[in-house]
Amino acid sequence: MNMPSLKEAKKRTDKRVETKTYKKENKYQELLKNKTFYIKTYGCQMNEHDSENMIAILKEYGMKEVKDYEDADLIMLNTCSIRENAHNKVFGMLGRIKHLKGIKKDIVVGLAGCMAQEEVVANEILNKYKWMDFVLGTHNIHNLAEIVYDSFKDRKLKIEAQSIEGDIIENMPADRQNKYKAYVNIMYGCDKFCTYCIVPYTRGKQRSRNKDDIIKEVKDLIKEGYKEVTLLGQNVNAYGKDRNDNYNMANLLEDVAKTGIDRVRFMTSHPWDFTDDMIDIIAKYHNIMPSIHLPVQSGNTRILKLMGRRYTKEEYLDLFYKLKDRIPKVAISTDIIVGFPNETEEEFNDTLELVNKCKFDLAYTFIFSKRVGTPAEKMKDNVTLEEKEQRLYKLNELVNKYALENNKKLEGEIVEVLVEALSDKEGFVMGYSDTNKLVNLKGEEDLIGKIVKVKILEAKTWSLNGEYVE
Ligand code: SAH
Ligand code: SF4
Ligand code: F3S
């Protein structure tokens, strides 16, 4: 048993990060081969990519993926802790799985991902979910085969989710869900400690991968036919700051662009670390997409300060306008939290005012959710849930209005789309534009995997309809 500890998770030391190499262990193969598995993924792109690693590891041992959890020998939930409702969904699903395990005693059930790293969750599982087989933390993904093997051998609950600052594991296989677009981790963890956020505790300290490993991964993806990479991290603009080798995000963006891959994206950008050099590089290389996710969280400086975001409303706006000014046709999206503890009506109105100024292409909006162990958990809050819901509703109306307005501007324009799949509607295909807008167009399978020019005919709030030009 290696239980997570909130106290340990909060620690940051200058202990050096080790880069380790994943290796397959043949001794697990015999027992695991031909067993079936089902993985359900919650949360962000990081978690999706972790699932791609886990799926590939299990397949390497001869296991087979099934689409329905009721058909699986191994059921695994790759979980997210970011908000209360993510939690609730997982516990709801565990209820259904418990029922199944009552009927099919031989199945193995495991929980991985960010919830596995929460002390409160691990304790709850230890006390009330003894029927489960394992809990595997975010620092232990490379040990998946071992814990699954042990679980099939003896069905005692095992918890491997110690809170450590974390290492970097290279060479893990990935079974990518998309054939044309790939996620590439460039860093792990986060040291920003925004006061509402649980990620620094569930993912450990900020660790940037070696640039040569990243570039090699991108070059290999090109050879495999990939057209687009998204460089992933909680705070990608801070890439390299933990390495002291004078190589930063601007350098990395440039080197990735120079590999010649058709499209480069990156997320998420924290405004604090966005440098002028980065802006120059994004503007200079046509294969770095003009699409930036730049979470603002609030339009009020007092709230931003309480959130620990390290910028004022004015500083955010300066950066926003600079990006708009220097990167032709850039689309900017954001994240916003309403109902932070004691947020007043006026402070919320500042957020609306900022949205009115920025007219974001897209905004993900959330009601503040109290996370155990974060500083914001202890903050007094006199705003009722009803009030918070009303604010969210009002904000969404505004955000949707601007999403549609931005899309409308594209009517009649020609945009480049990487077609990635058949659309739900028969005779149509779908893909994303350079500015990351979902585009549906008439077309057949032969367009899939190609970057084509599309004339936009009709704009909706969440998507565009267009016709193939060339
Ligand atoms: N690293 C990214 C964000 C990752 S979490 C960044 O700093 O921008 C994605 C989004 O979830 C955040 O931007 C924030 O808007 C939201 N979020 C995080 N913690 C939250 C909480 N406790 N309650 C509500 N929303 C939260
Ligand atoms: Fe959370 Fe802030 Fe880190 Fe983003 S930068 S993951 S919001 S602590
Ligand atoms: Fe959720 Fe963990 Fe991602 S908390 S948002 S899965 S980093």
C-alpha cells in the first residue's frame, strides 16, 4: 500500500527530477494475454493521453479492448478531480460496477488518474470500497501491468498512489485515438498553486521533458502520417523553467515548427508566462496554428489576486490585445470561474465587462467547486448556489453570443480544415479549422486525413457548415 498524502502533495523541494525509461516485463504476459479490458476516461487532454498510454501498455501484453464494461475482465476508470461533479460521476459509475462484480466475481476493477492521488478518495476506497482491486496514481502509470497482474492473482485491494513530486517516464507506448492528430506531453505537473485548483496536488511538481525526446516524438509522428500535434501541459508557457538549460517554450515551439509537421497547437497557456518571443514565433511560422487557449478565470483584479493568478485584469487585457495585434486572425478561447468565494455582484459584472471587451471565440465556464486541501476550501463564502447558477447562466448567454458572432464573420471566407472523420450526418465529413473551429462539409471518406480548403456557408454557435473548394 502506498497511500497519497495531502501534506506530501503540497511539498516542493529542489530534488532533481529523474528521467526513467519504461520497459515491458515479459513475466506478466502469460496471465494477461487474451483478457479483455475497458477504460473510461474523465477529465482533460492530459488524462486522455494517459489513457492512450494505458491502453497501449495493456495491449502490449496481449489484452484486448472492449467497448462495453459489462464484457470486460478488467474495468478501469481514469478519473478527474477538478470539480465536484467529476467526482460524483465516478462514484456513480462505481456503484454500477459493484453491482456487476456481485454477478461476475472474477472481474478486476481499478481506479486511476487524479482522484487516485487524493488522500480523501483513497481513504474512502480503503474504508468503503474494499471490493475494488486497485488504485493506481498518476505517478505510477508505467507500473500498470504489474498491478493488473497482481490483481488477477489475488483480489485484495492494492493502493499505489504515493504523493511524490514525480519523475519523467520516457518510452511508454501510446495507442492514439486519432490517426491524424496527436497529443505530445511536453511537461508534467504544475507549480502555480492557483488557490482553487487541485492539479498541483494530484500531478506533482512541474517537470519539463528533454527537448530531444519531444522533437524525436514529433518526427516519429510525422513518419507515421500524423498531420497535427498538440503540445500538452498544465502550463506550457513555463516549459523549461525547471531545467535551467536556457531553452524555453519559444525555442521549443520554433523547433517543433521546423520539423515540418503541418499543424502545431499547444495548451494550456497561463498568461503569466506568455513571452514576447513566443508571440513572435507563433506569428512567424505558418504551421503554428493561430489559436490560443488563454484562461482568464475572472475579470476582477481582487478575485484574481485571491485566486493566486498573478495578473491583474489590465495585464490580461494588454496581453490579449497584443496577441490580437501581432498574430493575424488569431482566435482566443478562455476558461472562466463564477462564484469564487465571496465574489460580489459588481465583481461578477467585471467579468461580464471583460467578456464584452474580449469577445472570446470560445469560453469554458464553471461554477467554483470547493476542492479538499486547496486554500480556497477554507475561504468564507456568502454567495448562494442559486446566485452562482444565475451568474453562470448570464455569463453563458454572453459567451454564446460572441461565439456565434465570431463564427458569423467567417461566412463566405475560405478556411483550411484538417478532415478527420465522417460526420454524423450522412454524406458529410468533419474536421477542425486552423483556428480550431468544428467544420462540417459535404464529402466522402477520401478527404479524411487531408488538409483542404473549405468555403464557409453557414455559421452556428458551436460549428460551421461549408463546402469543399480544393
Ligand atoms: N492549467 C490550466 C487549467 C486546468 S483546469 C490553466 O491554468 O489554465 C481547467 C479549468 O478548470 C481551469 O482553467 C478552471 O477554469 C477550471 N477549474 C479548476 N479548478 C476549479 C474549481 N475548483 N472549480 C471550478 N472550476 C475549476
Ligand atoms: Fe491549476 Fe493554476 Fe496549475 Fe492551471 S496553472 S493547473 S489552474 S494550479
Ligand atoms: Fe482533471 Fe487531473 Fe486533468 S484533475 S482536469 S484529469 S489534470
